[in-house]
Amino acid sequence: MTATTDTYRLLRAFAGELARCGMRAACTSPGSRSAPLVLSLAREPGLRCYSHVDERCAGFFALGLAKASRMPVAVACTSGTAAAELLPAVVEAREARVPLLVLTADRPPELRDNGAGQAIDQLGLYGTAAKWFFEVGTHDADEGRLRWMRTLAARAFWTALEGRPGAVHLNFPLREPLVLDEELPEDEDAARPGGAPHLVRRAAPPGGPAAAGALAATLEGAERGVLVAGREERSPDLPAALAGFAAAAGWPLLADPLSGARLGPAAVAHYDALLRHEPFAATREPDVIVRVGDLPVSKPLREWLARRPHVRQVALDPEASWQDPAAVVCESLAVDPAAALAGARPLRPADPAWLATWRDADARAGAAIDGVLADSGLSEPAVAAELGALLPAEATLFVASSMPVRDIETFWPQRPDPPRVLCNRGANGIDGTVSAAFGAAAHGPEPVVLLIGDVALAHDMGGLLAARRLGLALTIVLLDNGGGGIFDFLPVADAPMAREPATGGPAGEDSFTRHIATPTGLDFAAACALYGFEHERAEDRDGFRRALSRALAAGGARMVEVRGDRAENVALHRRVWLEVGRALSR
Ligand SMILES: Cc1ncc(C[n+]2csc(CCOP(=O)(O)OP(=O)(O)O)c2C)c(N)n1
Ligand SMILES: [Mg+2]
């Protein structure tokens, strides 16, 4: 048997073991050095393999699929800059705690650092962004080594998934010849009988009565609590547990839609606008705050929490995410939040007036917001509100960073059956968003809608290729406001030096527009034609509703484009905040 046969036997064992562990999907990208790796994944019947031209897209696609499925996804690539293209997804996986398995093909040691082609230093390439790095080496496929390969696959799978999930990087040196002339022998490859995994890993569950007991102990004596819930993608039972706890305790539930928990009678949907109103923020004084998931995106809520170091703030943090930049948390419980909240209640429910003041303010804010939006036609906030009302419960909304994720938080209603909302919020990048949304769409038959700005779409335009090459359905709602509208909210928009004339662009353009807002000038309808998307423009709210329901009914790859203006968008948001303040002062 040749060394290449041994390589393929080892890789067959590796891919097979990933499937036995429970992995269902892998992403590939083209190359020669990676052929043994990619073909071994492709031949494994337990894995569905998604092919991508661009490794950066592959990485984000795998990330989106891992988020949607809550399972590790493998992504394999060839050597050189191909491997470097996976860094952004690895960084996001670290920050957002998403399980990924990165499998890079490499030159063998004798072809490294000596002028051999397409060879870079791939050892520890992702630095501290990878949870574990391992150089696999080259081996004979004897029985012991086949067994070791299966254990390695299981270890990589479980390391990515357990504790604080993240990306594991395995580097595979591969020698020529890279393909076999003959069929692989159907030999013993040390697999356990009956499709059983070679190794089963079990951890003590962080839930159960102990979790509830730990929370109950911290709640003793609490009278006016607040429950704050941010992005949490891995616990399907959590939204109901949060809503149930808040309703029973009489605590307001401030839930970012990324938590899935903006539901139930205690949910306060408009906390972002409410807490911008200083008299409101200053006069709601809880004696305990329980925090679950990431910190919500809302800056007013983050500041409200930060200004309360004197209040007992308790984090339920089973993945050790340490979400506390203001250093105000006094207790961090490594317990499963769903189990803890389902089993614990404060000794006495809060005085009903406590929740009632929040609910009353929320209702007034909601009416004020509706009033402003009704008068302002189709706007970015109106799109967020419409999506909140129109998307069916089984849909998934993938939101891009920048204003989309903020508008969803501000304008998304409370509803009993909120659709799932996903976002690359670990590192807040605008990169890879189209690919990640396609990855989420690969998980299941339910519709996925991507809400994205023009710059983020231009950044991952190549991700649109998944519509044709993978035949996946996705509805993209594009908010084209002529650049990064978020920057118009920031001091840089008015800074004199940013308003100086810029070089390198059209005459008269200032530095803010050229270098910070970066309007693309693209005709996105033409991009749709190129990548095989149906394109439609919505001009008003009714038109948007119709376009969205057409897109959801038709399936396939579709884009609904909404044009806007950055300055008008800022003015509209300010009008909303003003009117909410007025409604609260009445
Ligand atoms: C990879 C990456 N590069 C740059 C940024 C900085 N950034 C944040 S928001 C933004 C503009 C996004 O514009 P768009 O997608 O049109 O959304 P809008 O601000 O208009 O809502 C940029 C460049 C980032 N977050 N990630
Ligand atoms: Mg924009």
C-alpha cells in the first residue's frame, strides 16, 4: 500500500468519525493540495458538503450553519492565503462562541519555508482566535494510527462544542501524489460496529435543580428585579423560560430580539427608546438585575446597566462569556439559564406597580413610535417594524451589523411567537454577512430573510454565488441608503476635518463621504441579474409588505430593495426619540 493510500484511509476514518460524533455538514473550497481532505469529506455519506469558491465565504457560511443548527460545521481549504481567508470567521466564532472545525491542507515539512509554491506558515495561523490548534502530521495507516485519527476527530468535535464553543484548527500536511489511481480498499479502519462513535464525551450538565438552587439563593430578598436578555443562540428553551420567569416574578423583561425572548406579558419592547429619556432611566431603580446572554446591543441599556454598580447584577453565564465591560456584575453563575430560570422564583413577586410603570411607558413609547413612522413613509425603522410584524414564526431573520441590528432592537415588537433572529455580533463585523445568512438558510426548509445595508452587501457580494452554486433560497431585504448610515449618527459626521475635500474620488466629495460613509454607487439590480436573484424595489410601506410576502411565498433567491437617505434616517430616529420623550413626560 502506498503512502497516499494510507493518507486516504486515515482521512476516511477522520471524516467518518466526525459524522459519528453528530456532524452533518462541511464546507469545501477548491485547490489541489487539499484534494485528499476535500474528497474524503465529500465521500462521507453522513456529511452534506457545500462547495464555495471563496474561502472567506466558506468560513462565514459554515458559521451561519453552525449558529442555525447549534452543531459544529467543518470547513476545509487548501494551503496558503486560502487558509488566511478563514481568519475573519474564526475570529467571529471565538467572539460569538460558535463551534467550527477548520481543516487546512498544508505542504509537508520538507516543502515549507524554502521557496516551494503556495506555502506559508500555517502553524497556529489563527493565534488566540482558535480554541485549539493541532498539527496533524503524516502517518502510516496502521491500526493504532487509525484509532488515533478517530479519537482526534472526536476530540476536535467536542473541543469546538463544549464549554465556551469556538473554532478548532487542524493543519494537515499532505504529500504528493494527492490522488489515488485505484479504489480505496474496503478494509478494517478501526471503526466501532453499528455506526457507534469511537469515543463518547459526556459532561456534567450545568442545568438541573442545582442551577435553579444557585439562582434562587441570589434572589433572596429581591423585590424589584429586571431581567436583561441579549444574544443567545444555543438554548432553544431559553425564551420561554425568560418570559415565564419575568411574568411570574413581576419583573420587566428587557430582551434584545437576538435573545428570542421579546415575548410574554412582561416584555418591554421599547427599552432602547425609553432609556434614552433621562427622567425615565433615572427613576427606575431595581434592587437586582439578572443578565442572560450577551449584553444587548442598545447603548442606552448598556449605559443604564453601567451606571448601576450599586445594584446587585447577576450574570447567568454557562459559556464563560464574561459580558461585563463596565465591571458591575457581582455574581456570575456558571449555570444553564433556561434550567435555572425555569426552576427558580423570587420568594415574593414584585409589587405589581413595578412592572406596571414599565409596561405603561412601553405602551406610550410604542404609540409615539407608530405615530412618527406612520407619517414618514417607507423608512429603515419602518422596514424593521414591518419585518417584526410580518415574518412568520418559523422564519429566521439574519440581521447585518450596523443600523439593521440596532433598528431591529429598537423597532421590533413584542409578539407571542417571535421568529429567530441571528446576527454576527461576536466581533460586529460587516463582513461575510451574506454567506452567513446562506449558511443559516442551508439548515432547514424554513424561510430565511437577510436584512442588510448597502456597504455590508457590497463587502460580501461574492456570497451571492451560493444562490446559483448551492441552489439555496434566501430573501434579502436591502437597505440602500448610499453608504454607512450609522456614521451619520456619530460625531465624525460633523467633524471639520472630515468635511474637508477628499482626493481620489469625484470632485467636491468630502472626506467623510469618501473615506467613512463610502457609498458604493452600485446598481444592485444588476448584481441580482448576475447572481440569479429576482429583484424588486419597494417604494412605500404597502409595496414593501407586498414584496416581502411575494418573496416569502415564491421562495428562491430574491432581493427586495429599499432606498433611503442617510441624513433623513438620522432625522427620523431623532424625531422618534423626541416623541417618545414627549409621550413619557405627559
Ligand atoms: C469588516 C468590517 N469593516 C468595517 C467595519 C466598520 N463598519 C461598521 S458599520 C459600517 C458601515 C455599514 O454600512 P451599511 O451596511 O450600508 O449599513 P448602514 O450603516 O447604512 O446601516 C462599517 C464600514 C466593520 N464593522 N466590519
Ligand atoms: Mg448603508
